[in-house]
Amino acid sequence: MWAPRTLLALALSPAFSPYVAGQMAPVLTVVPQPTVKVSKTGTATITLKASLPTGYHANTNKPTEEYLIPMTLKWTGGPLQMESIEYPKGGLEKYPFSDKPLSVVTGEFSITTKFKVPAGAQTGPGAQVGTLRYQACDNKACYPPKNVPVNVTVHIE
Amino acid sequence: MNSVNNPPTKLVRTAGRMALALIVSVGLGTVACAPQEPPRKAVKDDKDRKPAPEFELKDASGKVVKLADYKGKVVLLDFWATWCGPCAIEIPWFVEFQRKYKDQGFEVLGISMDDDGWKAVTPFVTAKKINYRVVQGNDATGDLYGGVEALPTTFVIDREGRIASVHIGLSSRKDFEDAIEQLLQPAGVGSPNAAGPGAKPGL
């Protein structure tokens, strides 16, 4: 009779995977932002808080290898004018599939964008919209790049 | 020290030897009677294999490539992308498999899942000296194979066009090679599951 350990090993064997494929990409979660209030002559900061499930990592904005897809945040519309983006620094981690440590983020992280109010901006509410693009992996596999829509309510006073 | 002149010492030695023999025999018995883990199978049993879904995709020259083109061959079908680190580990193995087993009726077929298409793939193919055909895949191709999300995902397909093993994520070179060698064997050689009664080795 086979020991439970043997049965477990068989169940985990790739050749006997119960599914053909179907291992799903990890979902990066962006915490909804509260309304950002800014004066007509002022500046604003939007800090996006995001997280990846345990066991997954995503490349930082400055990956250590040329072939890796960097994390990028693109603001595509809204009443504010972007000045700078500060990406998470992440950390250097070693994985079985890379000779060198990779620059990655794991768990919770933040991306901070500084804006200014352009001259002639109208007062009132508006939506600052953009896309956070990331590409994640775990210890053994990588997942296609994903785009997460970002939408932050802005109120120019 | 003379044991004849020291009976207690002889007794102790004899007892020690008996104890040692007992320990050894119990140990061997334990090993012999322990449930043995069966050797890990490289491929699914013949009855459990399902047909590999057919597809038509284009290679870098624009030529349409169909899975049916590979009928009668053992095929290693690799879903990969240029941005995938684990894929880059496996690809040199596949280059070597292509060289080593091609004459025995084996082919590697790479399906790139890069959104950027040949602009990204062609330089990679050149840099890695890929010696097998690569086609451009898409989500629909992945869906045909159960929704390929994790890369690499590699299917080893038998001569009858059935999926004999699936490898999700970075696998071991030995796992691939064991599967290929088993599937390349003529029917009835090696494993009773290597091919069914309808197998047509050599085609």
C-alpha cells in the first residue's frame, strides 16, 4: 500500500496534473483612493497603495534584466498635470530561474505621483485616470503583463 | 587481552555481535518491508491521454503551422515569452533536445505569447540560437489548451497527437527527457504504457 506521502507526490507530479493548464495569474490589488482636494494654485500628491498575493513578485520600474517588463504607471487623463512618479524601490531577490538577484516588489507597496494644477484649470470635481501595468512571477512561472485601471477623484478648490 | 583467559569479555563480545546482527537484520528488514515509492512516471498512462487541440499559427516567415503537420512525431509544445525568466532556463534544454532527438521523430514547437510579436521574439530567437520552429500564439491558443496563464507551460505530445504530459512552470530537464525518451520508444518497449495497441511508431 502506498504511503500518504507517495500519493501526495503523485498528485503533485506535473505529468498527472488534474488540469491541463489553467494556473491563474496573481491579481494585483490597488486600494481605492479617497478624494484628493487641491487648491487652484497648489500641488497634489496621489499615493497608490497596492499589494500582491503572498508568493508572487512583480518587477520594479527598474528591473535588473533587460528582458523583464517594468512596472509602470501612466496617467492618461484628468484635471491635474503630472510632475513626477516615485516607484517603490523594492528589493533584490534571488529566484531559481535567475542567476542574478532580481529587483522586485512583493506584498504591499506604494507608488507616489506628484501633480500640479495647470494654469486655467476649472474648479470642481474631476477624475484623474491612468493605468498601472505590471508583470508578475512566482518561484517557477511568470504571468502575462496586466493593466490595472486607476481612477482617483480630484476636487480643485 | 586474551579472551580465553577472560570469559566475561568473550561473553560481552559475543553479545555485542549478536546485538549488531540483530540491529542490521532489523534495519534491512525495515528497508525491505517499507512501502516503496513507485518510480515517478514520465508520461500519463495511455488511457488517460487526451488529443492535443489543433491550431493554425504563423511562424516568423508568415507560413501557417498546424499541429497536424507534426502527425506521427513526438512533439514538445512550449508556451513561452521573452519576458519569462523560467522560460529562458528551459529553452536551451529544448534546443539540445531538438538536436539530439530530431532524427528519431521528435520536434520542439515554441508558441510565443509575447504581445509585441516578432519585434520582440526574433532577436530572442537569434540570441538563444533556437533551432526549432517558433510560432506566434495568442490568448485563444492558450484557451484551447485549458487557459495557459503560467509560463512556461509545456505539453509533451505522443505520436498519436495526444497529450502525454503537462509541465506548468519551470520543470526539471530530466522530467522532459524521460518523457521524450519514453514516447520515442517503439510500442511495447520500456513501459507498457508507452503506446497503445494502435500506436504507429516510426511514423
